[in-house]
Amino acid sequence: MRSLLQLTLDFFSTDPVPAPALVPQARPDPEPADEPTLSLDQALDVGSYRHPQANRQAMLGGVHVAYAFGRGRRRTIGFSVGAEGLSVRAPRWVPLREIDSAVQEKADWILRKLQETRQRHVQIESKRIVWSDGARLALLGQPLTVRLDPAHRYAKGEQLQGEPGDQCLWLALPNGASPEQIRDAAQAWLMRRARSWFEERLNHYAAQLGVRWSRLALSSAATRWGSASADGSIRLHWRLIHFRPEVIDYVVVHELSHLRVMDHSPRFWAMVGSVVPNYAQLRAQLKDQPMARW
């Protein structure tokens, strides 16, 4: 039975994964954590897990698990636990009784991953941003309060005031501004701040690593924090600006290192570690810290 089992890597893994050498193309990495789509009521229902496309079910350790099952051209039974729940894929020739046995055999792993996903969802929901006067979010790891400025007191239309840990972002919007207007104005300001911050850190670390970057693009990709191309182009997710500077530095160094080594070989990680010795801890923080829901 064990020869039929294949566990799919999920977003909770924190160990560097070696990759084969690549031709000079964009190298995406690292990945932002996926955001679960189950409702909060489902998240709090500790007695069951249900995939939206569930077509089979099992009792695992006294917990009801409804999962999405499908067959395909593959050689093993594959398990993946993601934002929506458990998915199982199997070869066409494997009988259902063997699939049921495989699910039971991996019950501990399945329940552990489902619980991790559920806990992450609750954390994300608790950080959901309510876009109104007084909205709270993070800037470089510190709390930031969004305030409306209907009098338009600032020439640029927005103004950051206060010291880190007690800062306000004033937006030139009327008191009756819609949540969408507030969100869009805050995002525009954060993206400008992100570009300025990222460019400074790219220049700082490029000199240390002995590489040259040619262009920075801000990304809104759903599954990647950054990528690098052999021509020196760097893409960084603008929402990295929410994280502490040390975490941003790790991503910057990660992508700059790909300009020299386009894989995840020991040589690559040695290059990252030469300027960010604690990259493993920072990488784990990037994966484990839930992002606020926008």
C-alpha cells in the first residue's frame, strides 16, 4: 500500500526544496500562503471538514472528512490539503477499497494538515481589514491607522504622520468615502512606498552580492512573493511592505541571488546565507505569518 502513496507538498512546508538547474527564465519564489475560502462557521466546526467539491467521505479519528476525489493518468494515490480541504487523486486501476484504506492510513497526516489550514483561516479572518476611517493595517511590521482628511490639508493628497508603532496615514477623502475608495487610496500609497523601499534594498544588497538588477516591477500575483529573470528583472509583491524590514530583506536577497544561481542548489542557499545568515527563520516567518484579508 505504501508504494501507492504520494503526499503533495503544501504551503506549510518550511524546508528549502532543491530544484534542477534552469534555463535563463523568470524564477518565481518564495510563495505567499494561500487564503482559505471556507466560511468562518465552517472553520469553527471542529467536528468536520468538507471540501466544496466533495464526492467521497471518511471518518478519521472520529472526525468527518468529506473530500474531493478524482481519477487520472497517474501511477500513485496522491493527497493534497489546501485552502478548500482534502483532495485525493488516484490511478484509474486502483479499486475504491484500496483508496479508502490509503485515506485511513494517512489519517494523522490529513487531520494535522486540515487543522493547520483551519487555524490559519481563523487567524486571517481575525486580521481582516475593515475599510473605514480608523482602519488598521501593518507598515513594515508596525501598526498603521488610516484616517480620512476631508479638508485636504496636505498638498500631495495623503500624509504619513507619527513614529513607527503609532503612525497615521491621512487620505484626502470625504467622510462619506466608500470602503472601495478608502482601500484603493491606501493601496496606491502603499505601492508607492513599497517601490521606494524595495529599490533602496535592491541597491543595498546587489552591491554586497556582486550582481546588477535592471528593472523592478511590483506584482500582485496570487501565489508568489517574488521572481527574478536572467536579464536582471526583479518582480516583488507590493504587499511585502506589510512585513518587517528583515523579512523583506530576505526576499530581496533571495531574488538577487537568483541572478547568479538560477536554482535552489546548496550553492544558491550559501549565497543567500552569506548576507542573511538567519534566512531560514525569516523564510518561516514569511510562510507562517497570515496576511490581512483585503
